[in-house]
Amino acid sequence: MAVVSHYVGGKSFAGSSKRTAPVYDPALGTVSKEVALASAADLDQAVAVANAAFPAWRDLSVAKRQSVMFRFRELLEAKKSELAAIITEEHGKVLSDAMGEIQRGQEVVEFACGLGHLMKGEYSENASTDVDVYSLKQPLGVVGIISPFNFPAMVPMWFFPVALAAGNCVILKPSEKDPSAANWVAELLTEAGLPDGVFNVVHGDKEAVDALLVHPDVQSISFVGSTPIARYVYETGAKAGKRVQALGGAKNHMLVLPDADLDLVADSAVNAGFGSAGERCMAISVVVAVEPIADPLIDAIASKMAGIKVGDGRRACDMGPLVTEVHRDKVASYIEIAEKDGATVVVDGRDVKPDGEPGGFWLGPTLIDRVPTSSKVYQDEIFGPVLSVVRVQSYEEGLELINSGAFGNGTAIFTNDGGAARRFQNEVQVGMIGINVPIPVPVAYFSFGGWKHSLFGDSRAHGEEGFRFFTRTKVVTSRWLDPSHGGLNLGFPQN
Ligand code: NAD
């Protein structure tokens, strides 16, 4: 069986570890390949290669680094359907959605092409008499990126274009569930002219992550994944003296006021709840319906759900399988919990008839009404095609519910009342907010990141904040004396 190996120094790298993990084709339900799992020694070798490549990449002119990024963008634009096919084969999401994730990642590449502007420092002439003060932004060195299974292309692209543009060398540790996208990207970067060793992929599990978190030559960690691992990564990396941004899980609510446009809300709830089989950190998982809108809204959502075609993402379907059998079973178990906890299962995804092989990891779109907030169905991040409805009596009750949650990634309000929407954006304790937009993922020149247990650390992904994360600032105070000046002065210059 084919083994996806690491990519180090511009070529495939087998490493010394003999451990591997299976990679599934979720629509077939079969193992399609294996992925190498790095040992700490393998990781060490990759970091050494990246460290050796750093001085030359750091010192390359802005214009030359920029031209590599431009070439990478052009190649990505031309070849992205190849990448989409890889994503669909290993993740299961439908091809159009895979193309969508690449598009959102490509936006960050395009943003990073503006590095000339984004790497500029500041200059103050004559801060004191004949003294000038200026700042420089310099890259960190070798930086680590650890990504989740649900966006095998986009999430790495939230970070590496900015890290590379700023002059860093990268070790990417992708999810072991869908590892091949990272190798495809690495090869494309090489084709774009990126010097060998500047971008490296090390596959693995906890062993590789742990080695990366404490490696003395790794300067920063950008992590995206579930909240418990994000917290662990943040604490371990920070303790080892690293700069860490660790984006965690989510439970996103959509607050629907009674004056909202029912048809728009129903479309939005279905698209945001079931796109990518609900395996999105910005998926809507709870509709908070302010009465008396719940009954007509549930009818509208259920009737639109009837049109969703579930099946193999390579066919003309709307929603693919879940990523693994274990994950599918875990998500399906929440439907049982809902029944036990007294909720009403309006549409049951366990009855799905997919357009795909029977062994695929299928679960159809599921709608559950009257979910008690004490239920695990309400409290846990389910990360699958299960949409809960909670009924409330007022805006205030809905807001209180959202603000009492542990996560603060994304949220949305649906209303035709501008004043209510404005109040919501001010009062809600969440990092990314949609107003009549269900999945408010910020564009690349803004930054992506949630509040509370959805982000550990103080830096979000991409945007100017991304460039700040991947650079260190130096401030230079300089005086060039003209020949008439001189003499002793032991005090600070004061004017
Ligand atoms: P995960 O936490 O299981 O894995 C993420 C990464 O951590 C992977 O590379 C994995 O190999 C590694 N990892 C797993 N267990 C580990 C351990 N014990 N020690 C060290 N490393 C470990 O997450 P996932 O299932 O791949 O992805 C889904 C999760 O990611 C969801 O919780 C989702 O909300 C979250 N996510 C968040 C965002 C965001 O922007 N906040 C974006 C995408 C996904």
C-alpha cells in the first residue's frame, strides 16, 4: 500500500520511524493508503534542514520573496482542481466545497503577496535633536504549523503564506487523517521556486506534535484543532518559551429574530449547518429561534433539507460522508442522546440513502428541535451534520444563552432590524459575527480567530495580525553626528 511520506528539503523524506496510520477514502469506507508517523528524531532532522535554509531565505530581497509567492499563486490558480480531488478523496467533502476551501486559502496567498507593504517598519526623524528612531520587522526563524483534518488546504494556508512571505521557514504537521494535500502544496511551492528546506511537511501524531512543541530551534506554533488539544498545545508551547496561537473548537449559534426573512434564514441554516457535513469550525450547530418564529422556521428548514443529496463527493452531491467511521458513530450517538434527553428529532440522518458505496461513513442531515440546554447535544461540539434548535422568548434570552457558552468562535443574527443587529454586535461575546450572513469567515486582510475556548493566545490568523505574529520588531535609535558636534554627555538625550 502507498505510504504518504514526509517532505523535507525539497523532496520526499522517509524518516526512520516505521510507524504508520491508515488513510481512508470516506466515501468508500476503505483504507486507500498509509501515512508515515514521524518520530522525534525525524522531526529533529526536518527542523535542522529548515534552520539551515533560514539565513538565505531571510536575507532574500522582498522583491524576490514576493515573486515566489506570486508564482505559487499562479500555479495554484491553474492546478487547484488536482488539489480539490485529493481533498475529496481523503476528507470526503464534495468537490465544489473542496474548491471553495482552496479559494479561501488562496486569498491569503494573494494577501501575503503584498508583503512589501506589510513588512514595512516605521521611521521618526529627529525624535531627539539629530536622533532618528525606526523599527524593523524581522522573521522569527523556523515556525511550526499544526493543522486539523477539516480543512487540509485552507487552514495551513491561513498561516504558511504569511510565515513564508515574512521570511520564516516552515514545518507543517498536517492532520494524519488527510495528509496528501500538504505534500501537493509543498511540491507546488518547490515548483514556484521556493528554495529547498524553506517549507517542510512532517506527518505524524502526538509524538511529532510533542517534539515540535519543545524543540529549541522552533520559534512559534500555530495550531488549529479541538479545544482540549489547543489548550495543551498552548500551555506546552508557551512553557517552552514559544510564541503560540492555538485555535480551538466551536459551537456556533444563529439567533433568529421574529422579523427575519424566513426563506433566507432557512437557506442559511441548511447551508451553514450541513455544508461539509457540519465538519467546519464555523458551521452553525444551534439555531436559537425567538418565538413565535420556531414552528414556521423548523418547517422551512426541514423542507429544504429534503432537497439535500448525500453521497460520494466525486458525484453530483451536496454533502459527503464523515471523515472516519469512528467520527460518524460518535456524531450519530448524539441523536440517541437527544432522544433520551427529551428533544424532538425532526429529521433523522441515520435513515439516509446515499448516492455512494454502502461502506462509506454516511450520516444524513439531522434536525433536532427543543434541545434542552442541559443536554450534551447542546453543550458539546458535535462536528457533524446535526442542527439543534433551541426556542427562546426574547432577544435578551437568546443573547444570554450565546454568551454563557464556553466557545466564542462565530455567531450570526438574522433580522431586518438594524438597531437589533447593531446591539447584538456590541453585546455578544464572540470573535466573528455575521449579520444575515451565516458563516462569517473574515476575508484574508482581516484576521480570523474566536474568543474564549476558541482561541488560546492573543494572535489571530492572517491579516496584519498574522504578519505581527510571524515577525519580531526591533527599534533602532540612531545618531549620525555632523562634524561640528561632540563632547561628553552622560545623561539621556532629552530634546
Ligand atoms: P484534533 O484536535 O483532533 O487534531 C488537530 C491536530 O492536533 C492534528 O494535527 C492532530 O494530529 C493533532 N493531535 C491530535 N491529538 C493530539 C494529541 N493528543 N497531542 C498532540 N497533538 C494531537 O482536531 P481535528 O479533529 O483534526 O479537527 C477538528 C477540530 O478542529 C474541531 O474541534 C474544530 O472546531 C477545530 N477547528 C477549529 C478551527 C478554528 O479556527 N477555531 C478551524 C478548524 C477546525
